[in-house]
Amino acid sequence: MKSYSEEQKYEVLQKYLYGYTPKEITNGLDIHRSTVYRWIADWKEGLKSHTLAELPIQDMGAILTHVAELEKLINEQNRTISIIHKSHILQSIPLKHRLNMAMQYLNTYSVKQVCRAFEIRLSSLYYHISATQKETRYQQKEKLLRSEITRVFEDSDRRFGAERIRLQLRNQGIRTSKKRIIRLMKQMGLYNESPEQSYYPMSDAGDLEDVQDVQIL
């Protein structure tokens, strides 16, 4: 059985106090994992008979040293963050871009933390979240409407115009405007193959309708 010195044992316990896992300690010091676990278990067992004030001086010293190192690291990070915010470099990034970036971290950090990090107002972020959700619902309605318009148009052997498609959709419980159908048909390249007349007037190009005008009954 391989023997280890007291210095090696102390180094293991010191790293454990620093927050290293037994696996990390094993890889770093080339000491068998079972030995590391046994030393840690023995040390914990010994703590049961001591108060914090009665801990061996070297253990207390290791804890205090680690705390001091953490405080130093935190202070350095705070100074770096302070420089970033005082320079106003984030303000050079458009607000919408910062809002989009902020939303990526909402599942990990609190809303207030995210707002401070990206220098945005809490109300602005909440409004952006609401607008994004509405946009998603609008996109879903658009996708459904595109599919139904294409189906009706193809079922008519590509003869129906926007008005007749609108009536067909209404009979199926889908209410929307003629202008919206025209716009979507142009985007999808659905043109009447009949030579008698144009499928829809070009003057309607660019007309937009309210997001709420599609209703599924």
C-alpha cells in the first residue's frame, strides 16, 4: 500500500476546504480517490467533537486564506464591472439588441440582475417580453393562414381570387381581410392562371392589416 506524508494529507484537506471536489483533488495531486475520500471522512468525523473555535489552527488558517482570496477576486470583478458601466460602452449597442441579449439569460438570472447587467429599464424588458410573445402568436396565425389560403387556391385549380378565398375561409370559421389575403398570396407567389384578368390588383401592394383580424371560430 502506498504511503503518503502528512504534508500531502494536509494539502488534500486544504484543497477540500477551498471547494475542490475529491475527483479534482485526485487528478491534481495524483493520490488515489479512495484515499482522498477516507481522509476527508476522517477529518469530518473529527469535527464532531470540536466547535468552530476549536478547529486546528492550520484548518482555520486555510479557511481564512481562501475567504481572503475570494474577496480579492470579487473586488477585482466589481472594479471591472464598474469600468464597463462608467464608460457607457453598453449604450453604444442599440436598445433592441440589448433587450434580445438580455432575454437569453432570464432562465439563469433574475430580471433585476439582467437589467443591471445590460443597463436597461425593468419596464422596457417586460414590454419587450410581451411584444415578443405577441409576435410569436402573430407568426403562428400567419402560418395557419398561409396554409389555408394555399389549400383553397389549389383546390380551385388556381382560379379563385382573394375575395372568393376570403369567403371560403369564412365558411370554415377563419375570418380575415381581403387585403391580408392579397398580401400573403403575393408573398407566396400565388397567381391566377386564367388569362382573362389579373388575379388581384397591384395597387393593393403594401397594405397591412391589424394583427387581430384572423379569428378561428
